[in-house]
Amino acid sequence: MAETQLLQVLEDRIEIEDLLTRYCSAIDAKDFDRLATVFTRDAVIDYTRSGGIKGEFPAVKKWLAKALAPFSMTQHVVSNIELAVQDERARCVCSFFNPMGLPKDDGSLHMFFCGGYYRDALLRTGDGWRICERVIDQIYMYGSLPGGR
């Protein structure tokens, strides 16, 4: 691999890994407007395997704000990133681990954990890499939501 090709591969990987981290940071900070730096405007996001919705970015952004409002803490962590870049498009699969806490009456947290894979299609834009399609493939949940939520 030529040096310029290697540099491009490394640059793409770093930018996409930063994009995945930015998603996690935005969700955990409940900074849903920041997700516009993660997804294309017409991105299709599918949370149905984790009990959520499937739709285009604006509708999913609104749903996320409502669905995550009761949680006093969330922590999204991504790892094991498999990435294939082909010109202006990329495919990425990464593992996620997500502990979440709901406040209880006594001030403690009701905790549960879920994990699985984010399966993404990405597009290189004038503003950098963006996710244009995301499927959340939740493979486990430990614990449960209290009160039937």
C-alpha cells in the first residue's frame, strides 16, 4: 500500500471512530442537536430490535429525546470496530455496551444493561463522514425497566 493510501485509510478510520464516539457523547449528554454532526439529514435509523422506532433522523432524534428523558444516567461505549471503506462510502459494525439508570424514590439508581452491535452505512460528505443508515442489533439486556416502561 502506498504511503498516501495508507494515510487516507488511517485518516478515514480516525474520523469514523471519532464519529462513533461523538454519537455516544451526544446521547449520554442528552445533546440531541449534536446528532446532526453524526447523521445525514435523511439517515434511516432502526431501533426496533431494542424496542424503539425506525425512521428518518428528525423523527428518531425527537423520539430519542422523549425516550431517554427519564434516565438520570446512560453510558454508551463502542468497541471492536470493523470498518470497510470504499471511496465515498463505508460500512461499519461495532459492539456497544450501554448501562442505564433510572432514579428510584430512595435516591439510588435502578440499573440495567444492554449490548449488541451498531450496523452502519456511512457517507463521506463535505462536513466529513456521516452515518446514513444505522441498525441497532441489541443482543442482550440484563435487568429490566421498572414499572413496565
